[in-house]
Amino acid sequence: MCGIVGYTGPREAYPIIIKGLKRLEYRGYDSTGVALQNGGVKVYKKKGKVAELEEAIVGKNLHAHVGIGHTRWATHGEPSDRNAHPHQSSSGKLAMIHNGIIENYSQLKNELIKKGYVFHSDTDTEVLLNFIEEIKTNNSCTLEEAVRIALKRVVGAYVILLVDADDPETIIAARKGSPLVIGIGKGEHFLGSDASPMLEYTKEVVYVNDYELAIVRPDELILKNLGNEKLTPYVQKLDLELAAIEKGGYEHFMLKEIFEQPQTIYDCLRGRLDASNGTITMSGIQQYADQIVKASRIVIIACGTSWHAGLVAEYIIEELCRINVEVEYASEFRYRNPVITKGDVIIAISQSGETADTLVAIETAKAKGAIILGVVNVVGSSIARISHGGAYTHAGPEIGVASTKAFTGQLAVLTMIALKIAYIKGSISHERYMHLLNELQEIPEKVAWVLKNSEHIKKIAEKYKDARDFLYLGRGYNFPVALEGALKLKEISYIHAEGYPAAEMKHGPIALVDDSLPVVFIATRDAYHEKIVSNMQEIKARKGRVISVITEGDEHSTSLSEDVMIIPEADEIVAPMLSVVPLQLLAYYIGVAKGQDVDKPRNLAKSVTVE
């Protein structure tokens, strides 16, 4: 989850590293630090965000052509200066940054303490670093060889970058279970958790695989496995522009990304959906279509917002394809002994494509003979590489920690998959199929309409910003939207919120209702509309404060609501891509009204690459 950056080449390293850390701050922002090769390894680190580090080291000699940097999401050890990365070895010659968790660090630490090592932090990273130095010293070997030996003893996940005062042009890097990208320039190399730190310098990158080790110098990149066998780096071209990772005049990335959704959904559909000809083209699905059609069940595995997208997909796939669907939290699935048989279809959903729990879950399922389909946003990510097939969402970089455009992109992809399989299977009429293709094709324009007519949501947010609790209620396809709306509010404003199926309200949550509780209904016109209107009346009778997301022209729901947020008419299968947008904006504006840092909510990170 932490962000890592490295540079070796002719340029000044510090400005590149600091700029890269700012772009990776969505991955963690408890503390930050840099290590620079400047007549020895110089380490500067500070609790807090990158800007606080910059301020703390004004006036220092930061001249260097090689360096590494880190922005932290704390695992072992509280956020503090002493636990910030980079860490230095006992000799002071080595410095290392680390993303991941070393599970057997305690055992290694006890071994090192018996040998006289003293530790200055509470982190597993400092333990691994001194373990590497111990091997290097005792075996009189190179740092590369010491890293290789050490990693054979390590249990856990990691990306590590090391610099050595005795080899001032070299960065040693290794990966298992966390992402690492190496950018290739002319006489220089860049390293990062993703491609954003190197985007303005090079479009050629190498995605490092698990159990690979890289020796990186200005004019040389050597890639090896842990058996010391040389590998041929696979160089890919980045299809990403610098403007995509900048705010573009918006106050926050989150707001920018909410307003990008008409375009990102369009990009997701483009080249795939052709409503006029009645076709959906998805090569990563087509090659496994026969197995999917014959599958007795589909298991969707995801975490967080992606899990909510999976719940919507469960409703859609079962309705259109008549295939049994189960939706699993990856973090639970991986530790159970799930019943997976050959021919089962697993759909793994992840914005980053690096979610640790989801990766382990699909590796388990793949070993049991399941077909793995990945629905991810980041090209070249681990889930994309391990999956048999699948589809990218093409949502572009999502910098705001709270996911918005990734969710609607996932829904667009999952809806297309369901429609394609239903058409092949013959479980949907031609008329219904064509109707839904047209409905889906109109979604970008309808999302744009929602955004154009959203200014009043600021006033609603101001009105309810001091509420202590919220309740979100929905039925059918809108129940997962209620869950997502509640999650967004919790993430951004730190207000307690719960999402529930509206009919379940009477089985407990209605006890919470009084004249101070805002209750948000997703009450769009669908097969459940009359039922949810009855639920609204039940809340209103108990003096609850009803806020509703409704379909344009629904006067009855308007009369029952204190405040309304309106979306255009749409088929219930595609409506979640519309009904979620006002909830994203409501959470955003409440967070802003409360003075929160909505792009970097406390305790959260964008890409969860640790357990």
C-alpha cells in the first residue's frame, strides 16, 4: 500500500523523487522520506505528508543523482519519524524502502538481537534490512546476492528498493505480491509503485513479476529470478498522458474523477458496444464464452467498492444469464476452504489489479481448475497477468482514495459481460437484448445530465454535514448502491453510515430512526418502486429525515422527501451507474463542508497490497 520511487541517472534525483511521491501519496501518507547518494547515503524522513518533509529539509544539501523515496501507510509501528522509511542498516551504508509485510520478522529480529543488533524503529522493514546486511557481511558477498539469500528466508509480501554507499550508482529492487514498475530512459532509470512518477520522462516501462530481482544502474537494467537466472525484460509502451494524473482545475481529484465519469464510461464502452449492429466485442471474454455459458456457477471475488460492483453484477448475471452467482469478500474467501471445482468461473474485480486478498484468492481458485476472469483498471497489473481472460475498465488513473469512476467503469464492464453471455446462451430475448444495448449506450450522456443538474447537492450536504449517523436504503439493484453510498460517506466525512436492504429496515435498523437521522433512499423507478415508497412512508411516520435519489418526474417520492437528488429515466439494470453519482457527490460535498482532506482520508490507502 505504501508508495515507492527510485531514480538513477544524470538528473538531480531529489526533485524527481519528491514529485513522484506526491503522485503516489494516494497509496499512504502517514510519513514520508528519501535516501540520497551524496558522499554516502543521506536519509531524511518525517511523520506526515510529503509537503511536511519538504518543509523540514529546506536548506539541506540534497544534491544527488541516485535516490529512493517512500510514502507510508503504517503496518508495523505507529506513524512517527522513527518508523518512517527509508531505514538505514546498522553500519549506515545501506538504506531501504519497503511496501508490504514481512510475516516472520519477529523470528528474524530475535536472531539479529542475539548477534548484537540494536533496532531504532518498530518496523519489519528495519529487520529485513539488517538481515540483508548480516548476510552480506558474513558471506562477503554482493548486495545483490545478499538480497537473494535473504528473500529465500522471508515469509510475506514485499517490494524493496535498496541503495548501498559502496555502490553509489546502483539500486537493487525485488518484488513479491506488491507492484513495481521500472521506467527506461536514455542513460537513466525510474522505479515506482505505478507509472505515474515517470510519466513525463519515459513511456517505456517494465512491469516486474513476483520473485524477480532487478539491478538498476543509469545505463543498465538486469532482471533475474531468485535462482540467479537472467531474464529478458518485457518492455511495454505506456498509453497514459500526464494530464490524466493532474487535477485539471478541480479542487480535488475526487471531484475531477466524479465529473470524468461520462467520458470514462464512454471509453469503457467504446470499441466494444455497438448498439446499432447489436454486438458486444470483448475478446478477453469471447475466448472463454463456451465455458462460461456451461458453468454451473460464477463466483465473484472482490473487496470494498469492487465488492459492491460485484453485488450489482450478481443481480444482473442471474437475471439475464440464469447462472448461479456467489459474491465473496476476497479476505474471507482466501482463508476458508472454499468448494471450487474445475470449470467454475471466478470473476476477480479490482481497480488497481494489485489487491493482495483478491490475488491470493484467485491463485487458490486457479490451482483448483477454475477459469479466472479479471475486471481491472490498471493495465499490466498482477490480477490482469494471472487471469485467463477478462476486460479492462479503461477508467484511467484514479488518484482519489475513495473510488468513484472505477465503480461505474466496473459496472459497465460487468453489464457488457452479462449481456454477451446471455446473448450467446439464448437466455434473453432479442428485443430485451437490443433494448439493454441501447440503454447502456445512453449511460454516458445520462451521467452527464446528472452532473449538470447537481449544484443543489452542495446545499443538501451543508444541511446534513453535522449529522452523527446516516442510513442508506435500497432494494434490488439499488441495494448495493445503498451500500456504496454509505461507504463513500464513511470514507470521506467520517460520519457513521450503514447501508441496508430497505425491507430489512423493520428487522432492527428502524429503531435508530428519529427526527435527527437522515435516511437516504435510492428510490428510482423500477420493479421495487411501490415497495420502497412504502418504506419511505414508514420512515416519514417516525419523523426520520428522508433524502431520496429519484427518477425525474416522480412527484410522489418528492412529496415524501425532505430533499431529492434526481436522475433520468433508465432501465433498472443500468440505473445503478446513474443512481450512485448523486451519492458520490453528497459524500464529497459533506466531506468538504466538514473540512476533511477528501482525496486522502485518514487511515486509508488506495491500493490495498497488504493483509
